[in-house]
Amino acid sequence: MYAFKFIKEFIANPGDVGSIAPSSKQLASQVVESARVPQANVVVEFGPGTGAITEIIIPNLRPDAKFIAMEINADFVKVLRERFPSITVHEDSAANTPKYLKQLGAEHCDSIVSGLPWAFFNEGLQDALLDGAVDALRPGGMFATYTYITSYPMPSSVKFRNRLKARFSEVGVTHVIWANVPPAMVIWARK
Ligand SMILES: C[S@@+](CC[C@H](N)C(=O)[O-])C[C@H]1O[C@@H](n2cnc3c(N)ncnc32)[C@H](O)[C@@H]1O
């Protein structure tokens, strides 16, 4: 049911949605582990879509952790609020995360889980979103996103990783998660 909604939104807004299918449970679990969600006090998700990764974040949160999700697509926001009534979903760009952390009474977050389709964004938007992520994270905080095996060697993907290296103290890539369409790797970065 959510996969159908996802495809419909991909057809309507390919540049924002960026992939034809939601992430698999295996990919979602690796992103959550790489972002160190179970150790975090404050967690932010960028671009949850219909909630494939949100579904894995929620049971991994510490009981006292705070969690917000940033999603620009109004239809996805509706789905997320129906699926996960206990979480806070902001219908706004991930670039504005620092504003919502302040509302939460938190100066920084410890963990950012990103499902944003970086390959579809121009360099200016990538910079704005990554600068927002760095501002939002505490020193030592973790950022994790994923890239498809098909796009990993492409110059745009190499440039994206260089953008991360320019902003974070450490950047790494996991093994390939084959149980995803298409297979993907998680890219993680420590502030
Ligand atoms: C590839 S989908 C990922 C969905 C889900 N996280 C998953 O892994 O299946 C990308 C999502 O990012 C959202 N998005 C795109 N630009 C955004 C932005 N600037 N701020 C927040 N969400 C954004 C899209 O609406 C879409 O839901």
C-alpha cells in the first residue's frame, strides 16, 4: 500500500522523491545503526517519505529520546502522521532543522538519518542541506545516508562524498546491502 503511494509521488515529483521504491528493512536497519540512533538523545530524520526508515528508527529510540522528522511532501506528511501518530513530523525542508530543534528545547541533535535523494539535488541545495545538518549536529554527532551501487562510482556521487569530507571529521561507507532495490551502501559521517 505504501509502495504504491511512493511510486505515485515519484511519478508526480521525481526530483524530490528520487527513487521508485522505499528502502528495504535491511537498508533501513543499516542506516539506523550507522547513525547510532540507539545511543542518541535527540534524533532527526530527513526525508522520511512513507516511513520505511522511520519504522526502524522508532523501536531503536531510547525511551527518553526526542525524535523529529522533516518532510516537504504534504501527501507523505499525511501518511506519516497516520502511520506514526506518536512522532512529530514537520512539513518543511530539512535545511530548517535547527529552528525545530530550538522549539524542542534542544540546541543540537546527536543523530541525523537522511533519506534525501542527494543525486537529484543541485550543488547549491546540497550545500544548504549539508550546512543545515552540520549546524544541527553536536560535535561528535553522526549523520548517515545511503547511495545506490549504480550511482556510487559516478562523479556526482564522488563530489557529494567530498562535500561530506569537507564538513565532517570522519566519513565512511558500509558494505553493500544487496537486499534493496537497487542494492545500496550506507555513507556515514561524524561531526
Ligand atoms: C528517496 S525518498 C526516501 C524515502 C524514505 N526515507 C525511504 O528511504 O524509503 C526521499 C524523500 O525526501 C523528501 N525530500 C526531498 N527534499 C526534501 C527536503 N529538502 N527536506 C525534507 N524532505 C525532502 C521527499 O519528499 C521524499 O519523501
